[in-house]
Amino acid sequence: MSETTPPVNKSPGRIFGLIERVGNKIPNPFILVEFAIWQAKILDLSHELTKHQQSTEQQMALFSSQTQITTTSR
């Protein structure tokens, strides 16, 4: 008679294998941090340029309302 061996629970090995496969697919953490810093700098630059553009438009509107264009006829 042949004896059957009880099934071995391989779930911990499967979980660690899954974690290792996912970990191998993501890039190096240093690259992720550099990418996040790069994105933050771009967002900050965009914000600063938007603020500068709005203040310039306000100054132009103020200047144009204060000056009057006079025309002379010959």
C-alpha cells in the first residue's frame, strides 16, 4: 500500500514570492524619491509663474486705466 503525504501549506512561500516579484518590478527607491522631488519642483515653478502672470496682468490693467490715449489731428 502506498501512503499519501498530507498536503504542505505553502502559503507563506507564495506570499513572499509575490512580494519579491512585485518588488522586482518597481524601480529603485532612490529613483522614486528623485522623481517625486522633480515633480514638486515643476509644480512649484508652475505656481510661481502663474502668480507672476496674474500680478503682471493686474499691473497692466491698472496702468491702462490710469493713462489716456490722446490723439491729435493735423
